[in-house]
Amino acid sequence: MPAAAGAECAAASPTGPLPGSEAALPQRSRLAFLLALLAALCWGLLPLALHIIVPVLDTCTITWCRFLFAALVIGLFLARRDALPRPWRLAPSLRPLLPVAVLGITLNYTLFVVGLHLSSPETSQVVGQTASLFLLVGGLVVYRERFSRLQWLGAALLVAGLALFFNRRLPLLFIGGSRLGLGVLLLLAGSLSWAFYSLAQKRLLREWSSAQLLWLLFLGGALLLTPLAHPHKLRLLSAAQGWALAFCCLNTVIAYGAYAEAMHLWQVARVGATVAVSPLFTSGATLLAAGWLLPDVVPEIPNVLTLIGVAGVVGGSALCALGTPARAPATPSAATAARFKP
């Protein structure tokens, strides 16, 4: 959010590049890439904190705390600037997108934690990456974004890299029983709901700033979960679990603020390809935290295929995100926007 304000000031400066000029495009791309990478880092660290608090707090209470904290922080930020959004002024054709985004982000938060509980951290990490792939495909289909041949090569390299990165964990999807199968289905549903939220958010960001939209989404999600939350359970948290919950709440504000601003500045498919590197941060953080912060977690030593997969994920994501598109899309056309009309 502060970065966006700085970009607007630079654009308004007589010496700075005009917002629609060719010189401004590389700056916007670099900023969007760094913001998407920050979101990937936050989401990569999140499973470690959730692993600490899930034994004490239920899914709805964890998500309710995160939504409520984010809504309060962003709401105070907007209120001090007299910038609270007025959703009743939204065009009638766009109003269905707001509940779609609220339901999408709420379902993603809750289904991920439930799927994690029913399966395993390894399985959830594998299945969770389908969210980035759903988003990448959605950007190409819904917003008519175009990939060059080099970017298509990067997308193939990204998918192959993820498969190699999870070479030891993919078999976990096909063993276990009905409990694991249900967990996988819930994780897939959560990934799909996240893609719907992201695609709806992209269009709504033309009407509101990223902070305004996130405030509406988090406030709506907190209201939906209030009847299901159990705030009295917060008294059961230890000091370490309390700090872990605080990290999850702060993580929500930073990650989704950076992600929303990246979506505002960049193509959907490019953002989706960039955030797909989050498992690398998860694995690296697990190796560092195992034994002291996560005493019950045994880190997995990467094999040769895993290391090749890391190179494939990083290289493929870079080609998708930073390669020159086949056609430089400006704002979505009227025909594209009409696809959202009921």
C-alpha cells in the first residue's frame, strides 16, 4: 500500500514517467514481481505457524481471528484517510463479484486447514499448488491474457519442476483411505475457490484500491465466520502458540496486501506463476526451524530430483513472470468485462 502511493506520486511528478508510458511498464513489472514474491514468502512461512496452533484452535476460530485482525488494521488505515469504500455504489453488473470474492477467500482459508487436518502437511503442500495453476489458466481464459512461446515453455517447466520437487510426496495422494481422499478433495476445492476469489478481485480492483477491497473481503469473511468461531479457546494458547497466531494475523495483512497490489499492477497469469514458488520457502523454513521451533517435525533431506525440481520451479516461474507476452494487454476490454455480467 505505501509502495502504491509512492508509485502514484512518482507518476504525477513532471520528471517521472507517465502511468501509461513505455518507460513506466518495466517499473510496474518489477514492483509487481517483488510484491508477488513477498506474498509467496508469507504464504510459504504460514504452514509452520498453523502447525503450531492447529492442535489448540479449530479452523473457523483461526480464520476468524485472522480476518478480524486484518479488517481492523486496514479499516483504521482507511478511516484515517476518509477512504472507506461504499459498496452500494458499485455498478449493478459487478455486485455479484463481491460475494464471490468473499466466499472464495473464506472457503480457501477454512478448507485448507480442514484438508491439512485430514491429510498431512506434505499432501496439502502438493495439492495446494493447484491454486496457482488454476489462477494461471483463469488469467488466460477469462482475461484473454496471452503467453509467448517462451512463457509457455516456462509454464511447462514450472509444472514439471513442481512434480519433481514433490517426487517423494506425490505417491501420498494415492494411498491411505477415505480420510486422505476427502482431505485431497477439500484441498482441491480450496484451491479452486482461491482462483475464483483472485479472478473476481482482479476485476474489482478497477473500482477500488487494494486496501479498500481487502477491507471489504476480510470484514465480510469475519462476519460469515462469527457464528462458528470460539474466541474463548484463545485462553488455552501457550505463549509460543499466541505468538504463532499473531504471526498468522500479521501474515494475512502483509501477504494479501502485497498480492492484491501485484494483481492490480500485473497480469493474473504472471502473478500466479510467481506465487507458485511458495513451497520452496516452506521447505527451506522447515529445514531451518525443525528441531527447535518445530520439535516434532523431521525435515526431509532433498534428493537429486528435488534439487532439479527447485531449478525448474524457479526458472519456469521466472520465464512466465518476466518474459515478454505475445500481446501486451492493457486494461481488460469491454468484451472481457462483459464475461462477468450475470
